[in-house]
Amino acid sequence: MPASFDPVSLAVIGGLILLAAVGGAVLARLFAAPAKVDDTLNEGLKERLTELGQMQAALQGRMEQMDKSNQTGQAGMRKSLDERLDSVSKKVGDSLVQNQENSTKALRHLYERLAVIDNAQKNISELTGEVTGLKQILSNNQARGAFGEVQLKDVISGLLPPNAYEFQHTLSNGKRPDALILLPDPPGPVAVDAKFPLEAYRQLADAPDDETRKTARRAFTTDVKKHLTDIADKYLIAGETSDTALMFVPSEAVYATIHADFPDLVELGRKKRVLVVSPTTLMAILNTVRAVMRDAEMHKQAHLIQSEVGKMMDDVHRLDTRVEALDKHFAMAEKDIRLIRTSAEKIMKKGERIAEVEFDEGEEPAALPAAKLDA
């Protein structure tokens, strides 16, 4: 590695070179001077040469000292540079290892996410096929009706006990609602029928312009009105069913559309005593029905308890009468015992008096007066 000098060292070296050049020039002139030079001048020149020699020796010593110092500094600098290079190399190596580990983890995480995305893609494909199949099923009127009935059965059977409902029960007029909720009278059994006006709703939702939307709106209104009228005419029977029936719509979107955009249909249902319900609202109604049934059952059980308590009170009265008679018998027995003890005491006293009587010799004992015993 080439030696490096600081500015001061370079200045000293330049001064030495300049001084050497001046001394050389003086010596050359001395040797070139004629023999007639004055001795005094020779002595002065010798002194100057001596001084120059001393200065040159001092400068050479300084240069040697500076060279040693530079060598020591270069060694220290080289050692420091080596240590720094080792430290940097270690840090770079550690950083490369850490980056490799992080890259490996990131790639592994990426592979896992890709696997999850692949599974999700498969699930989406399967779901797409199922949705397509469901769409084909719901395009048929009979299949759509069966879908609504199945959903209605699931909701009712999941919230009410088996003795609280009947499916496809035949009424006195020969009509059969999809479900009959057996509420106590009043209000009586509530008929529930599933209706799904999906075609008219699709036409309304997919209408491209205002004119088509108006036509679809009229068709949707006509369809829902027909369902409300049919339910009211078929399933509201005085004395047999409740005065209110339920129209179950197995779609929250259709239910929301009826209540948000068709208030006249809601009013018509209120007048005909037919409530339009969705799966969510039907669950809320059934929770209320379950509470009513529980309350009715509690009242029924309360009547049974009151009847049993009445019978128990009769038994208590009979027991009290018998205890009273037994107490009378105990009182009579106690009186008889007291009389017996009194008679016994009297007998004991008379026996003691008889034992105290003394007889003389040869005398006949006199007859004792007859004693009268108390009964």
C-alpha cells in the first residue's frame, strides 16, 4: 500500500530539498572560486556549511521520525481498516442471511396464501354451480313453492315444540295451509302460507327503463294482491282459525321491496288481516308465540295446582275432624283413669285402717260396719 504523508511532512521534505539545492550551489561556487579567496570568507563559509550540515542532520532525523510515525499511523490505520472491513463484512453477511430467511418466510407465506386462494377459487366455482342450480330450481313455479315450504318448515320446527304446529292441516272448508300454528283460543290457530312472487320481482329489479319498470311494478302488485286475497279467502274461518293469517315470503329482498316501495300492498294486507312476513320477522313472531304458549301452559298448570290444593285441603279437614275425635277419646280415657286412681286410693286407706285395729284375747271381733265404696 503506497505511503501517504500529511501536508506538514510534505512541506518539510520540500524545504530539505530546497536547502540541499542551495548548499550544493554554494559548494559548487566554493570549489569553483580562485585560490585567492580571503581566509575570513573561507571561515564564514565553513561556519555556514557546518550550520547547513547540522540543519541537514536535524532535518534528516526529523524525516526519520516522521517516517516512523507515518509507518506507525499506517499500521494503526491498516488495523482499523481491517477491523472495520471485518465488521462490515460480518454485518453484510448477517444482513444477507437475515434477508434470505425473511425471503424464505415471505415465499412460504405466499405459497400458503396461494393455496388458500386456490381453495377459495374452488369453493367459488362450486358455489357458482350451486347458485346456477338454485336459479334453475327457482325458475319453476312448483319448485319455487316447494323451496318456500321447506324453508317455512325449517323456521317453525326450529323454534316451536312439536305439539305447537301442524303442516298441511286440512281445514273444515277442505283447504290446507302450509302450516298451522296452534295458539290457544283466543286468538286460536294461525294459518301460514308460503308465497314467492319471484318472477315479477325479477322483472321489476331487471327493468332497463322506466316504461318496463312500470309494467313490472303493475305485474308485481297484481301478483301480491292475488296472494293476499287467496290467503284471506281460504284460511280465515270464524270460530276455527285466528282472525289473522301470515303470508310467508322466503326472501328478505322481496319482503323489503314490498314494505319499502309498495305501501298500498301492506295496507291491503292489514285490511284483509294477512301479514306479510320474511324468515327474520317470522322468527321474531314465533318467539312471541312461544312465550304466549309458555304462559298459557303455566296458567293451565296453575289450574291443576289449584285443583290439587283444593283436594289436599279436603284431606286436611278430614284429618282435623279425626284428630278432634281422637282427642275426645283421649280426654274420656284420662277421666276414667283419674276415677280409677281415686277408687284405688280409697281402698288403700280403708285397708290401712283395718290393719290398725287390735283384738283382746277371748273376744270376738265385732262386726265392722259395711263400707260403701265409691264407684
